[in-house]
Amino acid sequence: MNIKEIRELSSTDLTSKIHDISEELANLKFQHSLHQLENTVKVRKVRRDLARMLTIKKELDLGIAVARAAQAARRAE
């Protein structure tokens, strides 16, 4: 998922997506530990997606995302 798609999610959708991605990461780590994972790059991609989502969630909680959107709107004018 790219950052634009993540920012378009609602807070509840974002929370559920974070939960899903966390479970997927745990599953991938488990497969990796058992040497069943063929594509090890997927662990890195999922971990980074999770970090992006957690960052956006934190921005929403702190109100940073709202300020950033207002600043972008002012620049567009």
C-alpha cells in the first residue's frame, strides 16, 4: 500500500488494517523461522507497510495530519 491509499482510510479502517498486517507479519516471521518462506523480501515489505500505517495513525491521533492537509491547501491557492 502506498502512503496516499493509507491516508484515505478512515480511523477504524486503519486500525483494522493495522491488526491484519500485524497478524500477517507474525505469520511470515513464523514461516521464516521454520524455513518455509520462499520470498523473504515480503517480510521487509510487510514490516514497512505496518510502520507506515502506524505512523499515519499516530499523526491522526496527534492532529498532525489535519495540520498538514491545511498547509497543503494553502500552498495550492
